[in-house]
Amino acid sequence: MKKIFPFEFIYQVFSLLIIIIIVHAAYVAVIRPNAEAELAQQVEQINIDKNYVPKRSVYVLVRDYEQEACFILMFWALVIMAYKATLLFRERSLLEKDILHAKEGVKFLPQDARELSRQIQSLPAEEHHYLLPRTLLVALHRFSSTKNIQDVSTATNIACESESERLDSELSIIRYITWAIPSIGFLGTVRGIGDALGQAHKAVEGDIAGVTESLGVAFNSTLIALCISIFLMFIVHQIQLLQERFILDTQNYCNDNLIRHLQIP
């Protein structure tokens, strides 16, 4: 486990840097130039036809700095969740293997625990830190020392519950991101309303272009932030569901392939 944490941390940092570069490049090269062109065209149409109603453009909706920050955080959260989902599917693949070769009718005695432990330790080195091998080893060590099947079941449940808490705690950074995105949207709202109030004197004189543009910043940033937050929360709940199912499937695997085969002489 000590080898995974530094790699995951480095992965998160470098992925954030790469996402910042790519998103900012897209904004500089595509989104903001197109948004400025759309706004200039709308101003020309309004000057020609006073009844012209501007259409909402995607470029205009996402052109501000708050929306850029929200997209950076969204892609970062998706990359982190993709990494965690990949690890989860790798661990789930072990559930399809018959590690202990527990055939129907076979019984395991306390003296068999050492041989069963060797079978688990013969797995590839990268799989040793997975939940299933760790849980099986804990159960076999408990069975060998206490010769009590109830203790084995308790040890298995404790190991799975600890893993569930660990997986849940590792989602804290993603939960923080999903909280931060609406907050950034509200910051854009405050900035836009503040700019609009600063140009109130122009509105009194009849020039409302600056006020409407600032209010557009306020509402667009909140709209985009809330939409992104709703999307991310759905993905987060799907990841949580996968994790919970994985823990339950691991417990069932231990019950079906180990605990029900244990026997006290």
C-alpha cells in the first residue's frame, strides 16, 4: 500500500497540470475568440434591428474564467474517478478466480491454514495488496490461531468494513471538488452582480449594454457550475455503488469459498 499512495499523488498532480494546460489552451484558441465574435455580431444585429433577440451561444455561456475553473475541476475529478474505477475493476477480477480451490464437500482444518496461505501468497506480487488476498490471509491466520469459525467470520467482516471506510475516505477529494464547483459558480455570480452595480449609472443614462453583459456573467457561471456539479454527483454515486458492491461481493466470496468449508476437528 505504501507504493501506491505516492504514485496516486503524483498521478493526481500531473493530471491536474495537464488538464489546466489543455483547457486553458482550448479557451485561448477556440472558446474566447468565438465568444467575442458572437457578442460582436449580436451587437451589430441589435444596432440594425432593435427587435432582434440574441440567441444563447455555447461559447458565450462558457467563456468566463469561473466556467474555465469549473471545467478544469470537472475533468480532474473525472480523471481521479477513472483511476479509482480502474483499480476497483482490477481487484474485482480476482473474485472470478478460485484461489483456494475449494471444491464442493471439501473441508479445511486448522492445520491446512498454512498451505492455503501459500496458495494465496503465490499470486502475482502486484495482487498481494488487493482486498481479497489480504482478507483471506487474515481469516486463515485467525483460524490457525483461535480454531474458532466465528472468530474467522468476525475477522473477515472487520477487514471488509475497514476497506470500505478506506475507499470512502479516498473519495473526500472528489467530494471537495463537487462542493467547490458550485462555490466557484457563485463567485462568478457575485463578480457579475458587482460589475453590474458598478455600471448602474450608465444604465440610468440609457446605456444598459455593460449591465446586461455583467449580469450574463453572473447567471452563466452559476448555470454551468450547477450543471457540472449535478453531473459529477451522479458519477460519484456510481463509484460509491461499485465500491459497496465490491465489498459485499468480497464478503460473499470469503463466505462461499472459505468460511463454509472450515471445520473444527
